[in-house]
Amino acid sequence: MVVCGDDGLAHRLAAELRGVYGEQVTLVVPPNGRTARPPVVGRARSASAALFDRVVNAAVGRGGNGPGSGPGSGSGSGSGSTATATSTGGAGSTAGGGNGGEAEGVLEAAEITESVLARAGVERAAALALVFDDDETNIRAALTARRLNPRLRLVLRLYNRRLGQHIEELLDQAAALATGDGEGGTDASTTVLSDADTAAPALAATAVAGTSKVVQTEGLLLRAVERPSAGTGLCTLALLSPPGADPEGGADQEPRLLPDDDEVGQAAGRAAVVLEQVSSAGGRESAAPGRGGVPPLASLFSRRLRWSLAGMVACVLALAVALWVVTPGIHPLRAFYYTLLDLFAIDNPALGAPLARQILQLLSGLVGLLLLPVLLAAVLEALGTFRTASALRKPPRGLGGHVVLLGLGKIGTRVLIRLRELNIPVVCVESDPDARGLATARRLRVPVVLGDVTQEGVLESAKIHRAYALLAVTSADTTNLEAVLYARSVRPDLRVVLRLYDDDFATAVYRTLRAAYPHALTRSRSVTHLAAPAFAGAMLGRQVLGAIAVERRVLLFAAVDVAGHPQLEGRTVRDAFRAGSWRVLALEGRTDTAPGHVLDKGDRVVVAATRRGLAELR
């Protein structure tokens, strides 16, 4: 296996292939002086020391003898805020569960040229992963590698989805022509993945309690959800840590992936992730409202103006009814017609009419005068709405219960899309006026605050004091840390998701935040930790459909052909289950897989598996 990249994903992927799957790996990285970004511990220790000291001091100041009062404390027992440290991986990160080593060989190269790929052994390699942060670099290297080895299995990291589809078809067609195989062959397949697409659902689900975790295949939709107790749903996928658990207290204090029935029965009081539904993937999830180019009618007018218009209509109806009452023999429609004539000052004076009729005419004229400024305001506001339809919206007054999303880069943009698919109100904060996610926010009509979050008043403009959660997913660790610390000072019960680059630093912040807020439920996420298994599975010919973060562990969903797997072929769905390794969830294309169904070699199943379990299924 050959892995080429310039950030933490490349190092973690190489360690995953070697430590979990036992593969021989050559890692190609830029020279030390030209890496995309060094680990945060060495790069920004001085810049973040003061910020981190604030967290430590807060922990010491709140220190106690209860659970969660020390740096190695366990999960808080309360149901309050959630602090999540998300790491994008560092150069020294390991595969977690493997032997933690680096790749078999490390080759440094400033650019990925044909000679560099030849030195890395691409002509003899089984698979090549190109995981540079730049799409153009990955595409250029993929075209070169396909020419060197037409039978090479390629895995590309691309952010642009549409371009990725075209590149995948192009490279597969080139392989088919070069090998003489009209269908391209399995070994010469090309897979385009995005770490942002893989991590965004988990980050969004972390920020919003009770959010379903959805994995979609070509014909099925699998929905998992976190429940306060095990034993519900179709099956239990994972048992979470017990309340107040110490992360260093042993295996019984850790989350348990794919438990058997006996473990589920003994897991009283432990929350669980259960498979709630297996349905046909007939369509996409509900899209966010207002995605089209024309704004909805209700957004043309402010709430105050709508109430004013409603009041004017009520006045007109009241005047019409009064005229009908005081004028004997008049039809209700004619009474309404006379009221409109008086309202618009059309000449029809009530000379010689009863006094009540004359008073109503005067009142109608007064209401007509009041109606003019309301109509003018409505016209101006509608014109202003159409004029600013392409501009960024500001957070509306009275907004509350929303999610504040800090950063609209690659990860932030995908998280924003996921949150809006779930119809969750979002306010974005971005310092770069040219950020790639601003166009998406404008299209989705999401309020955006432009400004540096470290400056006073920016988070207040995003209504942080009334927010439900904060997601700090910028590429600047000190910015994320400072935003979280400030948000917690404003709202100690605020649910926060923090993205940090280095695993060790993220763990230190994670534990200290739990110590500073002992009654808060704490979670930790890593972007590369979620993305690496999908890339590794694609390099091995596995179709990894998705991943679910279970505290600091990952549960994978993959499509597996039964043929050639003695652990599956000829067994029933019930007997094919191996606790702690894998579980057959469904047959592709079928929503009602019975536990007694015998798996045939022609079947293709969807399994939930740990990383070790997926490696054993090879």
C-alpha cells in the first residue's frame, strides 16, 4: 500500500493499514519544513498556553472529591452540557487499537511526480491513497499513477463531489482501456472520498441530542439512535460508558461495541446506541426550507409588519360589520363595499345619512390614512428582501435554541449542510469574507456573522447566550479553544464541540474540560479518526458505507459479499454474529432480514463492525 498526503489523515491512514490490517505501507509526505501544518503541541504551545491555563485554573478552582474532579476523570453523570474535543490528527497519531507504529517506509518529496511514485513502488503496489488537502494535487497524481499501473486500486480525497464523480469515471475508463477489460475490473477500481463528508454527520449528531445517525446504501436506509437504556430497537449496536465512569478504570468502564444479549441484559442503567429502523432508501431526508432562489412569502415581511397588516384587516372587517348593523336593509357585501370606498377616500359622502353612518365614514377614512404608511412599508420591505436575497442574512431578533457554527471551511460547510437537512436553526460565524462556505450559507439563507470570534461582541451577535450548542470547527486551534472557553463562561450549560489538531492536546483539553465541569457529559471526536477507516476500507476493496462515533471509538458500516467468507457463508444471520467484532444488519435490497435466514454465497450484506472485526472479515 502507498499513502501520499500532507496532513494528519495520511499518517493515521498509514498507521491504520499497518496496525489494524497488517499491510505493508509506504508513506509519501512533504519534507518536514513543508508539511501542511505541524502538530499543534509544538506549533502553538505558547499561543495556547494562556488559554489552556484558564481551563486548568478553572478545574483547580472548582476541584472537588467527586467524579470528574481530576484530569483523568470520567464522564459526568449529569445531562447538561457536552464538551467535545475533535482532533484532525497529528503526525504522530496512531491507528488506535493497532501497534501505533509509523508506516513501513517514509519517503519525503516536495511534489508527487512520476519519479516519486516510481520510487514509492506504485508500479508494484496493490493500492494508492492520495489524501492531500488540495484536490488538484490529488487529481494530477492519480492520472500519473493510473498511467504507471493500470491495475492499481486508487483512493482519492476530493472535496468537490461533482468533480469527483467525473474523475472516478474517467480513471475507471482509462483502466479498462489499458487492461483490455471492458468493465474495468475490481482491482483497478477508483474510489473518491471526502473526510468532510464522513465526519460531518457525526459532528452534527454530537451537537444535537437525540439526532439519528443515518447510513445509506444503494437501496437501504439504516437509522441508529442513542437511547437511555439498552434492549430497545431492532438490535443494540453499542453500550455507552456507565454514568460517572472513569476512562482509565478498566474495560467495564469503557463503551462496548456490538455486545451480545447477555451483556445487554446486564447493562442496567447504561445508555446505548440501537438500530432503530431499516427502510428502503426511496429518497433523501427532508431538505431545509427555503433552498430555492425565490424566498418564501413569509420571509418578505417582518413579523411586526405582518401583525400591522393583520390589524388593519381586522379594522376593515369590524367597520364593515358595524355598517351592516347600523344600516337597516343593506346587504353585508354592499356594507363591505361602502367601507372600502370610504377607506380609499372615493367620493361618496354620506350626506343626509344617519349619524352613525357618518361617524363610520369618518372612521373609515382615518383607517385609510393609517393604511397608507403600512402599504408603503410593505412595498419597501419586499423590494429590500429581493435586493438582499443574495446577501448574507443577520441573526433575527428573538432567535434562540439554535446552533452556533464557528468556521465555514471544508468541515464547517458539510456540517452546516447536515444541520439544515435536519431542519436545525443555525447561525454561522466566519472571519474570512471569501470563505468557501459563505456561498452555501447564502443559498440556504442561514444567518452569518462576519468577524473574528476572538473579538468582543462577535459571539454575542450570534446570540450565544440563547444558543443550544456551539460547534468550533475552524482550522485554528487557539480560536476554537478561546471560543469554547468564552462560551462556557457565558453559558456553563452550553453544549460545545471543539475541534483540535493534535490527539494528545485534544485529550488533555477534553479531560480538563470534564474536570472543570464535573456535571457535564463529555465527548471527544476526531475527524481523521472517523475518516481513516473509510479510506482504509476502500484501499482494501471494502465499501465502507459510514461510521458512527461511540464516545472515543468508531463503529463502521460496510457492504460485504458473503462469497469467500467462511464466517458468513452457509450460516444464519443469527449465527454469523460475533460479539465485539461484527453483526449482520441486513441484506442489500431487503428491509426484513430474518435472524434465521441462511446466507448464500450470492448474497451481499450490510454489516456493523469494529475496525478489528472488519479486518478479520478479509
